[in-house]
Amino acid sequence: MQSSFTPGPWFIEQRTYDDGDTHFRITASDGHGWSGDRYMSVSGCIDEHDARLIAAAPELLEACLAMIELDDH
């Protein structure tokens, strides 16, 4: 089964609104601006550490696949 995903690198952008609500956007654009073609916006119960973990997903996948390949040899 083949999975597809948006390739990295992914970047984190943070916005805090006047009411104090903070939003983190994970984007696969150039990491500058909120107008990228591919993004995911998360807010509410997520904190910056969680946003960083989500943004690291492409690199984590690459590392896991490398470990599987090493194990196969």
C-alpha cells in the first residue's frame, strides 16, 4: 500500500491574535507568509512543542524508513 504526503521541509508559523488566541500553522511553503499552497492550521489545545513535532514529520518518516532499510540488510 502506497501512502502519499506533502514532502518537507515543513515550517511553523505562529500568530497571536488580539484576544490572546494563538494559532500555529504548519506549512510546506517557503516558511515565510501565510499564503502557501499547502498548509495545516492548528490552534486551541496544541502548544508550540506539539507544532514542532508535527512539523518534523517528514524528517521523522525519513529516519524511520532508513532504520527499516538497515534492518532489512
